[in-house]
Amino acid sequence: MEKEKNTNIGGQAVIEGVMMRGKTMYALAVRRSDGNITVEEELLKKKQSFITKIPVLRGILAFVDSMALGFKIITRSAELAGLEDESAEPGKFEKFLTEKLGDKLNDVLIFISVCFAIALSVGLFVMLPVFIGGLFTRLDFLTGHSWAFGIIEGIVRLVIFICYIYVISLSKDVRRVYEYHGAEHKAINCLEHGEELTVDNVAKHSRYHKRCGTSFLLFVMVISMLFFLFVRTNDPMIRIASRLLFVPFIAGVSYEVLKWAGRSKSKFVEIVSYPGIKLQGLTTKEPDSGQIECAILATQAVISKEA
């Protein structure tokens, strides 16, 4: 077996399939309702901006770009998997939007979905922790210790996040996505260990990976907890505003930490990555051979074009 190596390939579990993304293109492999697998490939738009070369700023750009692409491929995977009835007659409102927006309709819907997801995330992971943290201001022993509210909010935010991913994992459909998530990680681990991408080879590898988005979100929460130790105020509106203002910066820093963790093999990195790896026990499940097959086909499509 070859020495373990890093790759630039990342992935995402989607509805009944896996998307793998390289530097220049991505491939989407989805199992259709008839049992066959459809693989679609698409080139990524090259970003010429100087921002892509600046640490932290490039992380902010990558985060927004990943969200937009994520919604796009999830929508497409639902179509390929047969969850959307393409033969159904469109409603009046859908016809109106199609007439007005034409080919741009899908992009507009993705933009609206991203905005809705951001609004939901702000409410659940910013405003709610600030509100709960504000309840602790009434405790006498915290009087004059506004720095402690950042830690309290961080702990509340982390608890909400863990409860959220656990509750949605109880859904049968979400659990299948988590299984495809495990297949995606296994395929990347197999590739990084220099082994041939076969179902048996991929199946024996770990379903955990240091560059996982779950680890990224955990980094965001821990780094924000440390960062807001230095933003001290008892005013809940200022706390909310400061959280929103610095979220992009914290996401950018977390992106750099995740990239560094993905490249390094040091013991320190293993310690830093350990909590995120354990949290992946909730967001990944052991896949079956059919799900692994989807991950393999998506991975092969990318490496065949970016060899």
C-alpha cells in the first residue's frame, strides 16, 4: 500500500447519492428509483479574484460558494432520485415565475433557499444563545463578569447544535443521507491511502475524516467562544450585532484551521481534530455497498478529469 497522502477532493452527501468536488469540476452520482446510478459532471466557474489567495478572506468566499453549490446539487439530486414529479402540471405561481425569470429561475430559488437557511441559522445559533445567555445576567455572582457570557453562549450554542443534528438523525431520510456521508468519507480515505477504489477496499476504511464539514462547524463554535471572550457587553442587541458582524471572519479562520488540520499528521492536530471526529459519529453512519458504489463513481469521475 502506498504512503498516505492528502488530496484536494472534498465531497458532500446528497439525496440518494454523493457529490465529489475537485479543483476544476464536480461530479454528482445519484441512485435513481429504478436502481441505476446516474453520474453528472459540471465544471466549476474559475474565480479570478485576488481574495482567493488571501487567508481567512478566501475561507469566507469558499463558505458562501459551498452553501450555494450545496443547495444546487441537493435540488438536482432530488430530481434524479425521483422525489420530484417532473410530469406534474406546474401551478399558476410557478408558471408566472418561469415566464418572468426564464432560465434564471433555478438560480433565484437557490439564492432564496440560501437566504432562508442563513436566517434560520442566525435565529437558532445566534439569537437564541444570546437570549438564553442573557438570562444568566440576573445571577449575582456573574455581576461585572461580562466576559463569561461569551462562554455561556458558546456552550448553549454547542448544545443546540448537537441536539439539532441528533433529532434530525431520527428521520429515516436524514439517516440515509448520513449513510451516504459515511460512504463519501470512506471513498476519500481509501483514495488518500493509495488503494484502488473498489467496494471492498472502500468499505474497510473509516467513515470519519478531518476535513469534514461537521468538524468545520465545531471549529466555528469553539473559535467563536474564544473570540467573544474579548467582546464584553451586557447589552443583548450589541451582543447580537457583534456576533453577526464577526461570523464571516470566524468562518474564515475556521476554514484555515480545517485546511491546516487536513494537511498535517502531527499529534497536536490529532488532538485538535478529535472532538470533530467524535461528533461525526452523529452525522455519518455505516453505508451499504450500493451507497459506497455511488461514492466511488463520483470520486472516479473527478480523478479521471484531474489526474
